[in-house]
Amino acid sequence: MKKILLTLLAGVLLISCKSENKKEALPLQTEIAPVEQIDLSIYPQAYQDVLATHGGLAQWSAMQSLTFKMPKENGDEVHTTDLKTRDVVIETEKYQIGSHNGKVWLAQDSTYYPKNRARFYHNLMFYFYTMPFILADDGIVYSETASLEKDGISYPGIKIAYQSNVGDSPDDEYILYYHPESKKMEWLAYTVTRGQGSKSTDFHFIKYNKWQEVNGLLLPEELTWYKTENNLPTEARGKPRIFTNVDIDASHMGADFYTIPDNGVYVDE
């Protein structure tokens, strides 16, 4: 009889342990990662439509790092950017340009790259490449503007200006032009005011020729700069700029990746 009672007691303890283990494991099986809530109502409806067509602002905001290769005649460039801190590293065979905590550095074994251009260039291609998402940054003012008439298509436009003291060049202005049917971004008009001390009314134009899908986002594959006449694009200026080996994901490179190398110098010192 004692043996029977001991056997029953062991069985009850075994069932109880199994039940407790199952309760402890349940939260791990049903846990769902929180989704960032984004208030899209702060953006114009037209811009919301463009963002949705390109994969959505929520998907963009979930990403941590971006890398792409830009083939060039004088040597390929590999650009890597932390999408949260905006730290950047541009790697080539002859030099490196980077930024860490807002301080831009240049590393090279000779005087191949001019030091006075490093700050201007360090995040230039990042901004052009991350259209249209980069135009959702804080401190931006949106307004309506006239459509761009080009090749028989009327492209609606969204004008972008910056609040004072936002970014390196708060006086720069942009116009995003999108296809009226597909809602894809097609053109970018922009001014360059760095070093001029005042706003410019001279717009440059980029045609976003091709897009590629990477991790649920439509990102540029080809950009072409255009000649202008009367502040309107006329014909292509040179060959398209190609982007390959694109990677955008929710992991990051780590802060050490962006720190200044031993042979680097800060460009503003």
C-alpha cells in the first residue's frame, strides 16, 4: 500500500512539474515584439501615399543600418550608415571618410582626398539615396508646389524646407515629384546653400530611374543628374549613378565601427 501511495505521489509531482514548465515556457512562445507607433497624420496625404508605395515609414523606422556600394571610375565607394545616429563611414581603396557623434573625420595615407570637402560629402549620397524616407525627419516643413511637366507626364510635387538650425544646411530646399498613378518618387529638385550664406533659387534635378526592393523597402538602383534650363530639367548630364550590394536591416554595426582610425584627422580642426 505504501508503494502504491509513493507511486501515486511521484506521478502527481511529475505532472505538476510538467504543468509548471509549460506555464513558464508559454510567455516565450507567445511573446510579440512591440511595433513602433508612428503618427502619419503629421505628414501631407500625398507624402503618406509615397511613403506607403515605397514600403512604409514603419518598416523604414525599424531598420538600424544601411550599406551600399557605388561603383566609380576612380574606385568604388562603400557607404555604411547607422540610421539612428546617422554616423557614416565611406570606404575606398585610397581613403576613408566618416563621422562619429557629429564629428567628421578623414583617413588616408596621402593627400588624395581634399580635407575641406569631407564634411560636405560625408553624408551627401546618403541623403540622395534614402529618398523619400529621409524627408520624414524632424524639423521639416511641407508645402504645396507646382507640378513638374516632363515628357508628357504631370508630376505632382511636395516642397520641403527645414526649420532654422536643423542639419548642416537648414537653408536647403527640396521638391519631391511623384508619378500621379504609381505614387513612386520620380524626380528630386534641390538647392545647394552650403557656404553661400543665403538661400538659393537655383534648383538641381535628379531622375530616380530605377528602384530595387530590399527588405520590404523600395530603394534606388539608378539616379541620373539632369542639365537644367529656367529651373527645369532638360537632358541627362552624364551616366546614371548605380547602386549595388545594398543591405538594409534591423541590426547595427556597433559604435566602434564609426570611430576615427589611427591615421584619421578631424576635418573641422
